[in-house]
Amino acid sequence: MTDIAQMQEQRLIALRQTASGAPKLASNPFFGVGPITDATTDEADSRLRRIAFDAWIEKTYRKFDDRGNDIGGFTTAEISRSMHRGYPADKILTDMMRAIHRYFGFPKTNRMAVGLGGGHSGFTVCIQHLMNANDASQRVYVDTPRPESDPSKTAGFFRQSWATQLIEMQRFAEKGCESRIHFAASEGVIPTAAELTALGVSIFVGVGHETTGANAYTSGEIHELLNWLDGDPANRHAVFDATSMLGAMPWEPELVSAVMAKCCLFMPFQKAIGGISGYFVASFTPHALALIEKNLQDPAWAIPRQLKIAPPIDPRQPFSAKRSVDAGPFYDAAEDRMLGGVINTYSALAFAETTFGLLQSEARVGSVVELNRRSAANRAVIDEWVKSHPLLSLTVTDAERRGAAVTLLKVEDADITDAAIHARIIARSKQLLGYEGITHPNGEYEPGLDAARYVNAFPGTPGDYRAWVGGIREPDDVVALLENLQYAYLRAKIVVLEEELAKNGVTFEAPVKADGAVRKDDPNRAYTVLIADLVGLRFGADGEPDYSEVKAYIEERGGVFHLGPLGDRAGLEKGRIHFFYQPNLSTEAEILPQTDKGQYDALIAAATFIPKAAVFPLGGVRIGAGTGNMGSASWGGGNGEGGTAPLMNTPGINSRATAQMALKAILKVVPDLPVDRLHRMVASGDFDTGRQLKDFPTAKLEGRKLAVLGYGNIGREVAKLAKAFGMKVAIYAREHHKRWIEAEGFDYAASPVEAASGADVLSVHIGLGRLDASTGVYSNAGTVDAKVLSAMKDGAVLVNYDRGEVVDTDALDAALSSGKIGHAAIDADLFRDAATGTLSGPMLPYLPLDERHKGKLELLPHAAADTDHPSRVTGAKQAVDQIFDVIRFKSVVNLKGDLPEGYVSAGSRTPAGIGKVTKQVVAEAGGKAELLEELRRTSEKIAAISGALSAVSDPAHRARIVERYTALLVENADRQRALLDELGLYGPAEG
């Protein structure tokens, strides 16, 4: 390709085709494994699988003393160190053979051998034992072309090397003759029964399956082979390389069962949890075993000991004794036992991994029938995808012969005619598919997709990409692979074309990368924001609440702070966000004249009630969690539903302040020590400790029950503080919170009554809930009713630092009268009209109770959190950030209710350690390398020691572990908790 204009045009086309970015990734980038695989999705999943395997080993393989007592489980460490012989190595081997035999449906009449080595070894085992050069009448048919012939070149070296072994076995045997071996004219074709009979074939060898060439046998071919075997079953044998056949036989189940029963199958296996291929299994029919016994009487070649499946009957005479399969490394399913062992069973742990991996695959996929079905379905998925994506084609054109476990694809790009350039593009695409990535001539780097690490076609085979896509994979994964192959090719094509153009003097500037999100505000407009509440609660030098911290923050962010209302809008500087601070606005009559026509684009408020008719076209933020006072129709009222602007809040800002005040209310009466009276007595010298102390008994908080209604930010903080005092904590919340409540060591209660049952203290933190527009009543109003209060202990304490309405005041009145409630602390709004002196607000129903129950109530005017200066400043700063985000980028943080059209949600944001652990928090933790590495080390030590304690049941052995590791366990457990807190990883997770 030398035409510069053509190369530039092709580059632009590829750029357009990939403009939408990389497709989604498959769940596992390693597309190079067979039916038994861990199939883990990533590094974390793989580690979890390893831990699950360790636990499975300990549960499955137990130690027993000579009296039959269970004294603990074997660990992977013990097995990997020394378990080569005896128990549990022999049981592990038997279990694996049983699992493989059962799952893949081998008939009980067939024995299954196991040996050390890989694929070539498995092939050699079968052929060396069945083929005999001393039998001049024996003929062998191999379904691959003769090695180094022209037809064989498309098969690649792998299958040629297998066929070469057969030739060499005949060529170097004393009575051998390689002409006894018949080779196929083309790859992977099974002759008819009549053709095999005419050739005098007694052994059919199937090496041309889809391991490398991605082609399968047709149903008709298999029928012909079975018919040939049935013609003389005692003297005809079929041997398949089943590396990819198992679990990927795209035929009817009856035909699959017949193949499993009538054919010999050899299969290299690999450890199911990482590692390398290290052993094989091979099934033999009874007739095949009889042939092996016959060959032993007149052997044509020596077989290495680790490959022998017919060892000597007399182990004292390994070279001259009679050999028999009855003493070999066979699993006999009829007797459910191994007839013999395996030489050097150092693979005991690998055998266990195979069993575990098979059980995992079975649980995930289902039976082998389902595995075969899914393999055939995945083949159909590939066929359909390729039909609509002409860039890639399948090298096997016959749909019925197309592989069900392996796919082999080639690129059909008519614009790339130079074979060398084509090869460069393919090579670069594999860099992008893996982790290396590709670099453009202008220095721009595209990181690797890590989408497919094992897609190389074997040398000599047709096609550009090869991958295992059998039933172990989900169809979505297969599609994701294909999409990534296409994308990677096109991106690699761009790079190679740029390299070719650079040779001709054509260069490309590196693209300018944006430094952040794209601005969506209008630079020719001035934006206005009303701040309708105090943003500082500490008094300044002028005796007024100090707003200077928030003013400075607004100006630091590029905004403008104005003291007082909006005046002449035309005089405002364009391209800036202007904040107008009016903390004394209170009544509807004061608010509406400034807001009824959308004079302010957005709002920041705290306690002030914002009327429905107030208009804020770009949204509002409530400093705090509850939004019941945000009544503007712009965002659909306090629920934030159905509006055209977003409603936001700042959850968690005052959570700790509220929780601490709630604990203060509790500690005022529990323990019930009369501190003020004792102070007066001591100060006047009127107390004798030795004589009078007995007159003032009390009880500590530790061991008492606290019921918390609500698992929001405040409720959780109250629960944590109570736990620090040693209280038993029960939390009522919605069902989906149960896992997190229990994970933190609290008790979950399915109802408020269940939580309150037997409680010494009840603290309410559920909020008002949804407003029913038809009744004007909030869903959580009156939740703490007579049933809840009566479930508590006599003389219990009620704390409502939530909303006044959530407690039924009539029920509280009765509980105070009966003594069921000994003390109640209420924090709720109370408003007084300056002109008339009229009182209003949710505190109003509590006022008569104070008259009737003197000394039993403590009433606060919603001051528990709203008077905390640091909380208010922090909340105001976050609200300012949210306003900047929503105006500049249409990005909504801490959305309450519906997301209006044109906006995007940016998730939630709470102070460190407050509220849910978000993905953003975890991502930030991932960037703190030193802390994360320390957390890993501490966690691994905890896992190692706790795992050992769990695995060991022998008291003496456990005592040794306790003696050695107690200090290390506790030290790391303490440090782990501190690190989790420091990283913000302790608490319920988002979503």
C-alpha cells in the first residue's frame, strides 16, 4: 500500500468506526482453557477462589486418630509439602477420577487411567499401548494429513507433531512399517464405515479435532465411525484427542453417550486454580483393555514408567514380570476404586484442584449435557455475529464442522493487501487486546484492553485469531470477545497506517486532552444563588454569626459573595456564579416576592421552609439530610419528584453532632446517678463515702439494650457510639440493610416493635418519610406508637432527635403516666410569630406533656445538630460545591428524588467515615498504595491465623497455634480496623 491518499482515507474510516470507544470487556480475558477452569473474573475473584479452595480442602479431607476421632482438616500447605502417598493423597486421586468419570458421563464399563504429563503424553499413552508394530495385520487410520505433506501445512505444527510420533514409533521399531498408517486427505475428516473397512483399519486415531484448527466432526461422521466400530467391536478401536471435545460435543445427547461408551478418549488436564498442565486421564473400553493385555505379551517398544498403564503384577520384578491393566493406575467406576496408584503422586494438590474446579463449573453451568448445549449455542452466537460483521470470517466454512469449543477467525480487509502490513496489524492488535497497549507515531499511547490474552492461532493454521469459546463461557462473553477483536484490529490498523504515512512525511498532532468535565454553563450569563439560612453559627467580632469561612470558600472557587438580596441583575459580572446571603428570611411573605419569578437560579437552605410557589430553575440544596422543608415545585417539593430542577442534600454533615447530642441526652439519665444532688452534698461537706454511698446505687450502660429506628447516617452513628459503651444494639431498618447491620455487629429487627422489645433506650432516626400529597401526612408520622412504647422495659428512655411528628404524643403521654417511659428527650422545631406571639411547629404537641410530667421531659428547639458551627460550615461548603457542579456541568451530587432530563447523577458524597462506602471511596483507597499494602499484609496475617484456628480441632495443636500467634493476631486485627477507618472502608456499601 503506497497510495498516501488511500491510506489517509482508510485511517479516517477506522477512526470513525472506533469513535464510540472500546466495547465492554469479557468477564475473563484468558480465552485459553477447556471445560474445567476456575473462570474467575479478575485478581480479586481468583484470590477468593483460592481461599474457597483452601476451605474446601479442610472440610473435605479430615484427619482421624486411630480411635476414629476427627482431629482437624488437612490444609493445602500440608498436602503440598508432603502428601505423595497414602491418605489423603490416594483419596484425593480417587475423588478426582470419580468426579471426572461421573460428570462427563463415562460408562461404568470403561476404566479411566491417570498419568503424569501433558497432551502429547496422553496421546502417547493411548497409542503406545494399543498399537503394536509386531502385529503385521494391524492398520491405523489418522484423521490428519501425512506430516510435512502439502495438505498438512494448513494444520500447523501441533497436529503434525502428533502424527509424526506414530510414524517414528513404527519407523524405529524392529518389526515396524510406517505404511501401516493411513493418513487423511484433509484435516479432521472421518471416512465412512465402508471406507475404513476396505482399508483394513483396526485403530482409528482422531487428532484432527478442534484443538488447533477449530473444526468439529459432523454428526454423520460420528454415526459412520460408530457403525464401523459396531461391525467388529472386539477388534476395532477409536481413540480421540478429547482435549476440547469434552463438554463441547455439538451432537444429540444419545450420540454423545455412544462416543463416550464406545471410543477411547485421552485428555490432558490442568490445575483448576492457575498453574500448568501436569497430568492426563484416558478412558479405555473393555475391548481396548483386552488389546493392551494382548500387546503386553509381545511388546514392540518400551514405555516410560510414568506413562505405563499396565505395570508389573509382581512389583519386585519390574522388567520381566507379567504386566496387566488390572494393576494399573485405573479408576474402576463399577467398584468405585483405583486399581493402582500413580508413580510420584506429587500432583495430589492439582488433583484436588481439578475436583474443586469441576464442582464449581457444575454449579455454575450445570450438567455435561448443559455444557454441550451451551457450547453448541455459543457456536451459533459466533455464526450470527460474523454474518453481520464482515470484517471477520470463520476459517471453517462448513457450519456443521465448525468447532464448538474453539473458534478460528481471519480478517477480511480488502484494503490491506500487503501480507507484511496485515501481519503487523494483527500483531499490534494482540498487544492492544492484552496488557501492552499500542503507541502511535505521535507518542499517543492507548493502554491495553486486557480483553483477550490468549488468541494466537497456531503457526501454519489458517486465520488470525483463535480462542476457546465452549460452554464454560456465557454467550455475552463470546460476543464481547468478538467485539474486542474487531475493535483492536481497527485501532491497530490506524497505528500501522500512521507508521506507513510517517515514512512518506505525513505526521499527526497528538490530540489535546481535556483537563476535566465539559462545561455546560453559558459564559455570557450571570448565575444567581440564594442562600436562605445561616452558614456560620459562631459569632464574629461584630456579635453576629460569622459567614466569613463560606464567603472565602465561594470566592476561592471563583464565585462572588453578596450580602443581601439580588438588586440590578444587569450589573452582575457574566460567566460567574453569584451567591446572595439572606439568612434572616423566614416567612412565605418574605421569601416569595424575591423568588416567585425565578429571580434566583438556585437555592441553598437549611431549616427555612421554602414555599411551593418559589421558583429555582436550576435546583436547590438542603444543608442536612431531610428535605421536607424544600417545598418548591421546581423540583417537585420535599420528595424531589416530578420537577424540572434537581433537589439535593448534604447527608452526613451533622450526623456525628446529632448522634453525640443523642448520647448526651441518654447519659443525662442513664446511669441514673443523681449527680447534681451528690455535688451539692459533697460541696457542703455533708457526705460520708463509707456510710452513705450504698444509698445511691446505679447501673452502667454496658449490657443494656438500645433500640435504634433507622440505619441512616445518624442512626448508624448513634449505634456505633452505643456499642463503644458496651450496649447491645438492635436496629430496625428496611430488609436490604440487614446484611450491613449484622456485618457491623448489630442485631437486625424487622419491625419497630421488635427493635423496641425489652429495650432500655429507644432512639429514633427514620425521618419524616414521603409526603402523601392527598392527605398532607408523612409516611413515618406516628411510627413510635403505643405498641412500640409498650414493648420497652418499664422506666425506659425515649430519645427523639429526629422529627417531632414521628412520635405519637398521645401514646407518649400515656407511657409517661404509666411509668413505661421514665424519661423522654425531644428535639423539634418551634416557631413563634413575632407579631402575634402564636406558636407553631412539630414541638407544639409536646408542650402540654411537660406540664403534666414535670421533670420527665427534656425539650430542645431542634438544636441538637443545627447549632454545631463546624457541621454547618462543612455542609455549606459542600452545598456550594454541588451548586457549582449543577450549574457548570449539569452534574448532580446527592440527588434526592428524580433526576431531571439533561442532568447526570454523580453519585453521593458524605464526610469520611459517614454513611455508605461508595465506589469513589474505594477508588480513592486504591490510590493510597502504602496504606493499601499495609492493609493487605495485616489482612493476610489475620486470614492465615484465623484459618489455622478454624482448620485445627486437636486441642494440643490448637494450643500451639494460640501460643505462637495470639499477639500477632490481635495486633493485626486492631491495625486492620484502624486502616479500614482511615481508608473510609468501614460501613455499609453503596447500592
